[in-house]
Amino acid sequence: MKGLIPILAVFLLLSCGSDKDSPSRKPGYAGKSGEVLIAMDRELIGSDLEIALNDAFSVPLPRNPQPEPRMDVRTVATEDMKTYSKLHRNLVIVDLGKQSRKVAVSRDVWSRGQIVLRVLAPDINTAVEVVKDKAEQMLAMVEQEERLRTMVRLERHTSKFLEDRVFNEHGVRFTIPEEYKLRGQNKHFVWLEVDRSKYKGANEHHAVQGILLYHYPFTNDSLLEQEQLTARRDSTLRRNLPGPSNGSYMSTEYKFRDIDLSPIAWEITHDGMYAVYQQGLWRMQNDFMGGPFVSLTQVDSIAGRVVTLEGFIYSPEFPKREMLREMDAIVHSLEVSPVASIKPE
């Protein structure tokens, strides 16, 4: 498995700071979710430095049916920055002529909830080296910030009824937005879903987001290996998630022609415990449906079980990145809270 850069390591690699004024006195941030604004001198626009910064944030979203960048990137000349630009949620400022060679991180500088990355370097060539060296960490910082913002937004309007029901019957909690409906459930499985109508031109299309919870006895550490996780996913969904046509059911996409499409797995720390995070593609066997999914798997050591929370999307006509961001926030809201009545079988 590939390892995600732990957030702690990111903080150690990047120099951090904060604004001295109270964030509560400042306006809320500007800009769209998943957008980064780069501010640099006009003479640097179009340079290798701008290209390096664009490359750092616009790498392709992994395991997505259509190409989408992980972040949208805009550039503005520092000389033309207006008050609105300074409020941007994810702001990257290039500051040359400095002895330092680093990326300094600040929060709430001009707006509440803002993250500001300053690229400090004596000259453009050094700045390019700094950006290339810290590209992965910079992207991880901004994506983590967007995840936290999304979690806060989703928590404002949740279905307390469904959250309490899932907790009482399955011993876990996670964010369930209020528009989700229960589609299916048994002792070890929950299927929640929202189906929104969206228009593209004059045509109506469906955009589906689904949440899946399933758990099973923990018998040994090999259950957390990727092959075991995907095999368990396939067997669980074949039994519990039928498709629209007779004999159809959800499964995992592994390969298209000679292209490996197996899920990508990362070992992470979630809620202070070891967990496995996956991004992959699903397909509907015996039908023509598919899309991306994300999942988080964690061991509930008290109840002796493995718990997986997954979010999937079916939205062939629309971009999926921001919907995936919501599913990512939901799976990261997982709290394993065993109750006495929940026992593995």
C-alpha cells in the first residue's frame, strides 16, 4: 500500500504561522470549493514558476471516470489584487528576494477559514525548486483544509433521526446529510442514498450519491490487506446492493482492456487509530452503470470487528470532484462507537 503524507509530517515540512488578529473579526473566505488562487508579480505570469505551481495543484484526480484536476487554479498579478482576492480560501503568494527557501503556512490572514501559502525564495529558479520539492505537501495541506470545511458544512444540516438509528443498530456514527434516504439495511449493512435531478441544457439527468456501511468479524490482520478489502467489498455488495436490471449488482472495477483500474489504498491514521483509505471505481455487473467511490476501513477492537464506511457516485453527465469531496468528508466523519448490543457473529 502507498502511504499518505500524515498531516503532522506536512506541518513539520512546512513552516507554519497564524495572523495575530482574532479570526472572528474578519469576513468569511471567498472563492469556490476546490479552487486555488496564485498571486505573483505580473512579470512572473507564464514563467516556469507559474507552471510549477499549476502542476502542483492540478494533478489529475485518481480513479475518476473523466479527467478532472484535484484543484482548479487561477493566477492574479499581485499588483492587481483587490480586497476580494485577498479573502480567497486557498491563497498562494509568491515572495521572491528573500533569503529563506521554504513554503510558509498561515491561516485566517485576511478572512476566517483561510489558508495562505507563501513561497519564499531568493530568485525564480530557487522558487521553482522549492515548489517542486514541496508540491505534494502543499496539495495535501489545501485538500485537508477543504475536507474540514466540507465536514463543517455538511454537519450543519444532518438527519439526526438516521444518525441515531444507525448508531443504535450498528454502533457507529457518521455524518448523514438530511436529504439522504435509507435504501436498505440488515444486521451488518446500511445503504443510504440521495438522487438529485440536475439539468444539462434542456435535458434532465440524475446525480446519485450513496453511503454504504458494512462490518464483519475481525479475525486477523490480513483482513486489512487490499486484496482482502476489495474481495469483502465485492461479496458484500453482490448480496446487498442490486442494480436496476434483473441479475445486476454493484462490484469493483479492476481493469479496462490493459489498463489497471484497481482501487488505490493508503494506510492512514483516523481518530488516532490505524485505518485504510481507498479510492476506486465501481461498476454494475450485468448493466451499464459505474462511477468512483472512496472508503475508510477501521478495526473496532472492542467489538472485534472490521468497519467500512464508503461513499459512491453515479453521475455520468456531470463533474464528480466536488461530489467526491463530500463523500470523502462523510467517510472521514466515521466514529466507531461500539454499544453492548453490537456483537460480531
